[in-house]
Amino acid sequence: MADLRFQSINWQAAANQNEHHTDKYNSQELILRRGQLFYFSLTFNRHFSHEDTLKFTTSTGPSPSESARTKAVFPLSSGSSSNGWNAQLVRQRDSTLTISISSPANAPIGWYTLNMQISSQRNNATMKLGTFILLFNPWLQADSVFMSNQAEREEYVMEDSGAVFVGSANRINMVGWNFGQFEGDILNTCLSILDKSLNFRRDPATDVARRGDPKYIGRVLSAMINSNDDNGVLAGNWSGNYVGGRDPRNWNGSVEILKEWKKSGFRPVRYGQCWVFAGTLNTVLRCLGIPSRVITNFNSAHDTDRNLSVDVYYDPMGNPLDKGSDSVWNFHVWNEAWFMRNDLGSSYSGWQVLDSTPQERSQGVFQCGPASVSGIREGDVHLDFDMPFVFAEVNADRITWIYDASRNSSKQTSSDTHTIGRYISTKAVGSYSRMDVTEKYKYPEGSKQERDVFDKAMGKLKPNSTFGPTSASEAGREEREPSISGVFKVNGILAVGKEVNLALMLKNLTSDMKTVTVNMTAWTIVYNGTLVHEVWKDSITLSLDPEEEIQYPVKITYAQYEKYLKADNMIRTTAVCQAPDEAELVVERDVILDNPTLTLELLDQAQVRQPVNVQMLFSNPLDEPVKNCVLMVEGSGLLLGSLKIDVPTLRPKERSRVRFEILPTRSGTKQLLADFSCNKFPAIKAMLSIDVAE
């Protein structure tokens, strides 16, 4: 009988990818999920007899080894082997064998090579059959990323567009984001992120061996999505000056960012801010098969010294100061990834915080997480990873100080235990509504449990100190009842190009007459509190009768703020109010100005592989022309890559219509995202849901 010789292989790619939920990837590679059978057929030169034997080898990484579980050698058998790789003969027709191979549910993810050794009579031959990509498997109970709820799995693994909540606690806005994890070459780029990491560069064999653990992968990615330390994907910039890159507000999604990073030879893409980092990390996690979502925390604390309080400074004239290293961000965006925490115990499994925005170093590198959400709620700040930092983001006390430069002295005016960590938000499953997840991070503000957890966390961080029933910041400070209260109230609409009208409402809470000096300022800011420019100030003295409340009008004209407003459209107004012999009262409000509306309209029914026209409508609301107008459009399944359209200068009050064509490639509901920028409006967003018929 002639020696058995291999002739051809049929990978049965379509059927395998359908079964493995990888058929949406726009890729030529065979993409599989771990722990699940896949099938292929081999054709030989003759009938396969009982004297012939086949042996398979799978390997991943640059130096595969069986001891590191990055290489496996296993025979073609009829029974199932123990936990690990195994191959079985499914059927034999003439000279063709159909074979199934299954991988362990904890196999490292990534690129694999499959080799085969044929032994027949006295002859041995080895050949490479091909390569495939192995991903995490949230459909499989034995996988540590298993998610049992189908609707949640569809949202957190398969959904390739989404939304991020931005703005401020009193004004929550939503922007669309194109995750695009199935777009061409995105999967390859996501895998190359792992190969560019510091861990891989230092010790490739160990790094690849650890890639079966979502906890490890998540932490590596949180370091690699920012460019600090490792030339990762995105360079952060919060200065308000984005020359030499793109204003972070102008991105519509992660696809362009990941493509640009790869195309430039893996040089950091400029620039990102927190939602850009989180949107990009979300793409990579979903792409690799780890369920994930984007989370926004309003009034997010950045505590740099692990004391669970953030210090905020003003001068006596009402100017906010860049003093001290702590800060409070109007909002901060991070990710949650879903997996088991076998290292901590099952009560800490489920959602884990991963944050790729570079804020503080962790083990010497700008990385953060995975921090267990249920652990944060219970104040277990002693656990891995970065629990104290994340706990402070949602739970720190906010302490306000007045700093007098002439005397170089600071005095505390108030301590607030409940403004940090508000309206923690994520996109709802299956719709674009806001889902509030605050109660997953902490007990209700003001409840006894919430203070108990705070004190427990404080005790773990500072084990030698003792605290009474109140929070740390109030210890050793007598509380005096305030004699005046104040708030800024918004009058009328807040829109770019219009005057900002506020009223300072001051109330005398006592039965005595009060004389109050008020120093007020308004600054344009970036959302993380970076001060851009003072745009208005005023000082007044007011007399308040017993229990009287008065309104003092604040008017800031467009001419005053126009040059200094950033794409965040944020203005911070502050009033420092002083009654004789009393502590100052600081009243603060951040206002967000609305952009004019950008409208997208579909001009015909959308069908797969049929071009369809979309129209953009925009009206210039200003009494001056707007120029350098650019429209950027993208949407996974609707157009390949992104579209950039130069829009002619618009005269005062002129209305613009721009038509462009899209070519849908996949059916279902898809999101079209647009960003319109010009010299007066740096980032106006629009989103359109399009139902694409087969």
C-alpha cells in the first residue's frame, strides 16, 4: 500500500464561525472561540487505514512550550481526552476524513498554528495545516468570561455601536460612539496591542502563557490604550490646545484611532480624553470576546494621596485655583469588563473596573484595574487591583479651601460627603436610554451603610487612626451652622453664541441683618477642571434683612467668552461670599452651553449593497460667518472607513445642506455618527439609527 500523503484541507470556515459567533468579523482568518469544537476535513491520496496514525500540534506565541500550555500535542482519537486539546474522527468518506478539535476553556487567546504529523508504514511526514485565531467564549459556562443572559451578551459582546454619557451632574448629555470591533483588520490590530505591551517585550513566553486570563489581559490593555510608558494607542491631552493632533471631541469612534495607530507604525494617536480611551478599550475588549461596557461617573474624584478626600481651592476673589494635586472631574469615563475573580472569590466576580485614562501609576505603570465593583461597594480597598483609587473616584469627600496667597495660608470652608460620584451611567441593554448603576458602586448617599463602608475603607488605608461616627474630614473641626446659603440659578437658555444669564440666589438664614461681600468669577474650563481663561468677574456688597433671599443677576456676553470656549462648552462660575467674622461660603456652578443642532436625514430606504443618500442640515445661528467647516461621518456596517467632507463657509444665519452617499454592508439597525466642526463650533455631534433591509 502506498504511503499516506496529505492533499488538501477544508476549514469549513462559514459553518465554524457561525457556531462560534464569529461570523461578523470582516476577516479572512479562521476565528474560533475557546472550549468549543470546530470541524475541518482532510483529503488524502488514498483511504485512511487502521495502520495510519495522525498527530496534531497547536502552538501560540514566539516560543511555544507544553509546560507553559502554549503548545499541545495530541493524537487523532475516537474517545474524548482529559481536559485539554483533543482531536476526534467524526466520519470517513473515501479518502476524506472529517475531524473535530476542541481547545481547553482556559486556553491562551491569540494566533495559533496547527501542524499535523502523518505516520504510515515506515514513513513520517509533518506539515503545517494553517493558522487560526482563538478568542474568549462568553457563550461557554466553563469560560471565566461566561455571561448567561443572552440580551446582555448581545449588547456587551456583539453590539458594535453605542453611546457615552458626558456633561455634568445637572446636565447629562449623550454622544454616539462607533466601537466597530468587527471591521476589517481591527482584530489583528487588537492582537498586536498585546504584542506591543511592556510585559510581552520583557518576557514573551510568560506573557503569552498568561493570555488565557481575562484579568491579566484587561490589566495589560488598560496600560496599552494610553501611550504613557509603552507607546500605546492614544496620547492624552487636556490642555485645551490640540495642535498637532485631533481635538478629542472630534472622534466618532475607535476604528479610525486603531487604524491610524497601526498605519503609523504603532505611534501614539493624538489626542484622547477619558471617553476616547474608554471607547477604544471597549472595542478591544469586545473584539477579544470579553463582555464590556462604558461607564460614566459624574463629579468624579481624582484623589492622588490615598486619603479618600479631594481638596479644592479658591482665592478670596472667587478664582478657582490649580493648587494641590487632587481634582474633581465634571465626568470621568471608564470601562467595566465581565469575568470571574478566582483570585478573590466568587462574591467579587462579575463587573470589574478597567480604566485606561492615564491618571495615576499602578505598579509603576499608568494602568488601572481590574477593580471589583462589588468590592468597591463594600469598601474592600485592600484587594487587587487599584481599589483605593476607584473607591475614591465615586466616594471621596470634597473639601473646599480658600487660599490667601498674600499670607500663604489656607482655610477650610466646607466638607461635603455626598457630591462625589453621582448618576453613574451606562447605555441600557438594547436601547439608547441611560441606565443608572450608582447603587452597584455604593450604598445610598446619607445612609448609615454608606458611612460605615467609608469608615471601613478609611480604616484599611490608615489602620492606626481612629474615627468617630463622622467622616475623616470633619474630625477635629467644630461645625458652625452657616448663616447664609447660596446657589447659581440658570435663567433662559444656554447656547453658544448667546449671552449666559444666571442669578446668584443668596439667603440670610438668621434673624439678624447681614452684610455680605461677594467676589465672583467665570472661567472657561475643560471637563476635568483644567482652567482655560477668566472671562468675567464682579465684586459687590449686599445687605440682607433677616431671612431675606435676594437674586443678583450675572450676565456673560458671547463677546466675553467666545475666544476662550473649548469644545467642552463649559464655563465655571464661582462666588466667594463673606459675612463679617464668619467662614466664607463658596457657591459654584458649571454651565454647559448647547451647540446648534446638526440633523441627519435618510433620503431613501437602506438596503444591503445598495448606495443610499443621507442629508445633513445645519443652520449658522451667529451674526458672523463660520468657516473651516468639516463634516466627518462613520458607522460600522454603513460605510467602509470614514467620510470627510469639506463644507463651504456659511454666511451669518445661513442654512447648509450637504448630501453624501453611504453603502450599507450588513442588515439590521446600524448607527450613523457625524461630527461637524468649524472655527466657531469645534465639535457638533449627530447620530442617526438606520434600519438596513437585506
